Amino acid sequence: MYTSIIETANWLRNKMPNQPQTAIILGSGLGKLAEEIKNPYRIPYQEIPNFPISTVEGHSGQLIFGQLGETDIMAMEGRFHYYEGYSLKEVTFPIRVMNELGIKTLFVSNAAGGMNPDFEIGDLMIITDHINALPDNPLRGQNFPNGPRFLDMHEAYSHALIEKALKIASEKHISVKQGVYLATQGPTYETPAEYRMFRTWGADAVGMSTVPEVIVARHCGMQCFGISIITDLGIAGKICAVSHEEVQRAAEAVQPIMADLMREMINRA
Ligand code: HPA
């Protein structure tokens, strides 16, 4: 695994037009921000040695190097999910590569089902913490020498970045919620009983991504910031059928606002 990471990092280093310290993962239907990347240099995942290939509709699957405002960034348009059949080591392979390339801060976005009764479809939720409800942990197995065997997770999401996001949101009159994101293995959405259970566990939103990437990013010492777009509700009385198309449509509608917040966060880094 380590050899593959180094090989991929070396391959990318020879092609990278810049030396970003910031990376963004754009989740399902959240590619809007990618359109704003200046001088974009795109590399489809299938061209990158050792990279898994995204199989989900709505995830186009490419790395983009360029600038957002004045800041050099690299973006993943499309990510890998456990439900696609990848191991969590494969899901988080790009994060290990980012670390080799010098990334210090990771921004993540996703679509999620809201379980907090104060939430509505279309809300933005700043992720304050997470619950790993996947059946595995990406750090299981031989420890990578660059991080601790037993990783502290008391500040998985940088408090300083959360404070900064709240300040920007308030200045720009963007209304944001805050909450705990729980990741399941998917690919099923939740039954009403599962939504109820996850709510009692202390989660505000549920989705199928982000947690493995953030665990590995923290293991590499990166600062993390995450936003969920609430695309459906797992709240008693408000639960209705969910489809991937509806999730994407709901995400599509609010993504300009999320993009605005993310862009400003990155520019003020
Ligand atoms: N559950 C799990 N994943 C999701 C949901 C949900 O309700 N909405 C978007 N992704």
C-alpha cells in the first residue's frame, strides 16, 4: 500500500501545475465549486496509477488542480464509497496521496439525511463531530508510520475552522445549522427505526461518506472542515421515500450557497 501511495504521489507531482496545501472533496451533486476553479488542470481518475474508479452516477471522477481566488487547491470531484465495494483503505487512498503531496487542510462536503427536528431540506449543516457507524475503520491493520496507532479524535473537525465558517456565514447572511454526522455503510437509506436509533445515538444527519476520509486525514495530521447539505429528512412525521435523484436535486439547489461559503473559507485560510 505504502509503495502504491508513493508511486501515485510521484506520478502526480510531475504533473501538478502548483503546490496546493488545501484539498476539497466534492460530494454527490456538489461539483459547482469545481466550475469556479481557475486555470483548472483535470486528471480523470482512470488515468491516475493505483486510483480506484468512481462508479456512482453524479460522481464524474477527476482530480482538479488550480486556484480558488488566490489560493492553490486540489479538488476531488467524486469520491469512493464503501458501498461501491471498496475497502476503507481504498476509499481513503487519495487522502494518503494528498498527504504525500503536502496537503495540510481538507474540506469535505456531502449530502445527508437530516434527523434533527430543527432541520429542513436544503439546510447546510457544519459538521461539528462524527460517528463512525461503518463496519470497519480505515486505520485497522498495520499502522502507517506517519501517524499514531491509537488516534486521538477529540477534535476531528477543526474548532478554528468551524468558528471561521460561522463568522463568514453570519457576515454573508447565510443560515447554517451545526451538528453531528453519522456515516453508515449504505447503500440503503434508513428505515424509520434506523433514523430513530441514530438520533438517540446523538447524530443530527446521516450519510454514506466523509468519516473514513476524515479519520485518515486526521491520522496524517491534516485540519478538517466538513459541510453536509440536508437533502431529505429522517424525522418522525416528515419521512418520505428517498431516491438518489431527489437527493441530487436537493443538493443541486443549495450548492451555490455552499460553494460561496467554502470559497470564502479557503480564501481566508
Ligand atoms: N441516509 C443516508 N445517506 C444519505 C441520506 C440519508 O437519508 N441522504 C443523503 N445521503
